[in-house]
Amino acid sequence: MTRRHIKLHVALLARFAALVLAWISVEGAAEAAKWYVDNTLGEVKAEEKKVPAQLRPIQLLFEFQRDGTPNPKATKVVKPWAIEDIKQTGAFSEISETPSTDGAILSIKFNNIVKQEELDKAKHDGFRAGLSFGLAGGVVATDHYVVTFTYIAPNGAPPITSVVNHALHMKFGTKAVEIPGTEAKNGDEAVKTVVRQALARGVNNIVTDPAFSK
Amino acid sequence: MRNGISALVLFACLSLGGCAAQIDELSPSIETLQLLRQSETPSMAIGSFTPASRDIGRQVAIRASTMHAPKDQNFADFLGATFRAELGAAGKLDSASPLRLEGILVESRVSEDIARGEASLGARITLSRSAKVMFKKAYRVETHWKSDFIGAIAIPEAFRQYNSLYALLVRQVLMDPEFIAAAKQAGP
């Protein structure tokens, strides 16, 4: 586990990951934690996927937030993944951060919601698990994401919006609990999968909207 | 071994304090972009952004950790760069425009007392046309949050809250009806 990976976890999952990291060895915690991508959203199936007949360029505005306020450190990490993921959807001819040739804009706000009651519980469980190096009990923490997509067409039509919910679960310790997610290889892969699935779904919702092709 | 040392250093930084972090670039907002376009605010150039005092521009500290501006810049420069990014994304940045936006950073503060954190940022913004001042106004934003006794949580959160204020201040200025009206009146 490199320092970059640990910093990434701290940036993206600051509250929960930091709790675990604070109580035991950083390296040990990061490696012992297991990461699960929530199963509710899933992938966009082939039969659901829509590619517009005419591809247009867009200007992308991407912001990672925590509780509705900017999280610039996480934005810096996630934005390159987001650009790549949106390219992979094949829904646009070009993606740039500067104004596009015809003025179309796609804004994505990737908001990480921290629920106070969950944070307090994670603190309590994390303390216990940390003191015993994960042998006694454990901590299961969930990061919730609300991703808001806004598309502004070049023709001045009203914006098209779509909101996608996703979640990432982290487990540390011996706690026997069923997690409604698919285990990822590590924290990086888990976060990348959450981002990719959320963006693929949101972009598909936008291009499927009847107003998009007008 | 090397990873172990790095991890220990990071652990010490996060839990006990004693590290330096650089402020991060902020993303432009769609709300500002839409308003600037819809209101037909004219394009403008970014002039100088200076700190009211050396201390204001230099760094902020939480416990034993500090946050500083990007290399060879102070926080006033960073505020100017944030305006530049927001106007650029809206297609309203033109270095040749006679309309010039400038500012003086007059307040830059972040603090926390384990239970509660607060940060504030203030600037005097000037809009001039061909060196003649057309608009001058003071702006201020502040934020409060629940802090934590664990440094690993409290320090990054305080810095994130402080960092975010730059976006909030820029948006407050660019979405201010008085500012937009003055820009339109003074613009080409």
C-alpha cells in the first residue's frame, strides 16, 4: 500500500477511513479494510444503453463535494477518472473543460453525504476494533453519494437533470455482517467502480431523456 | 520499510498535526456560468489580486498543520486564479478587455476548538474600465462546522472548509446583481 493510495482513501472517504487510520497503524488499517461497491445501482445493461444519433461536444464541469460543499482534493483525484469514464460512454464527440464549440455543458456534482449517526457509530466501533487490531468486533461504514447531472443544450432549451444515488461500504475487523455490495480488490478499485457506474448511469439517463435529441 | 515510514509520517500528520498542505484548485460552477451567460455579462480581464497584509496572504494553520498557497503565490493570487477559472469556464475571460476585475484580500481565517470550526474569507473587489474605477464593494463569506478531537478528521476537514471559501466568495461576487449591473454598464 503506497502513501498515494492511503492519501486517496483519506481524501475520498475522509471521515470513515480516517477513523480507522487514526486508531491503528495506517498501513495495516488500509490493507485490512475490505471495500464493497453497493449492488443497488449496478452497470448500465446493453439493452438500456443509448448512444445519440448525432454526437455533440460538451464542456464538462465536474466537482466532488462533501455535504454539498466543494472537496477540491477529491475533485483533483477523481476528475481524470470521470473524464475517461464519460469518454467510454460514447455519448459525446468531445469532452473539454473549456467552452465547447456549440456551447453544450454537462455539469456533474458528485456529493458524498456523511450521515452523523453513522459517523458516530463508526467512531465507537472503530475505536474498539482499532484497540484490538481488528480482533474484537469491527466497523462497517457506508459512504453515500448523490450525483447530480445537469445538461445544458446549445439551443437554450431548459436544462435536463438527473440524480443518481450510489454507495460504498467499508468493513474492518471480524464483525460478521452481510454487506449489500460486491467486494472490490482494494479501496482504489472500489471508488473507481462507484464513479464509473454512477457516471455511466447518469449520462445514459441524460441522453435517454426525450428533450436531449431535440 | 519505506512504505512503513511514509505511513507513520502520514499517520503522525493526520492525527497529531505538523504537516503542510497546499490549497487546491476549485471547479467552476454551472450556476455562475449560467447566470453570466443569461445576464450577458461582458467579458473581463483579471488584474492584480493582493493581500492587505503579508500575514493574510501567507498561510493558515490548524493545530500544528498549515495550509499554504500554490508555489510562488499567496492566497490573494489564488483568489485571482479562482476568478480566472470561473470566468474562463463561462467564456467571459478576455485579457484584452478594457474591463478589469481586481481585488484585495482583507480576511483569511480558519480556526477550530475540537468541538466547532469556523473559517472566513473577505475581499474588496474593484471593477475598472481603462483604469477608471466603476465599482467597488467588500464581500465576505464564512462557514461553520462540527469539528472533531481526532486530528485525522479535524485537520483535513478544516482545510477543506477553508479551501471551499474561495469558490463561495468568487460565486458571491459574480452572482451579485450589483456587480453584474456594474459590469454591464461599464462593459463594451
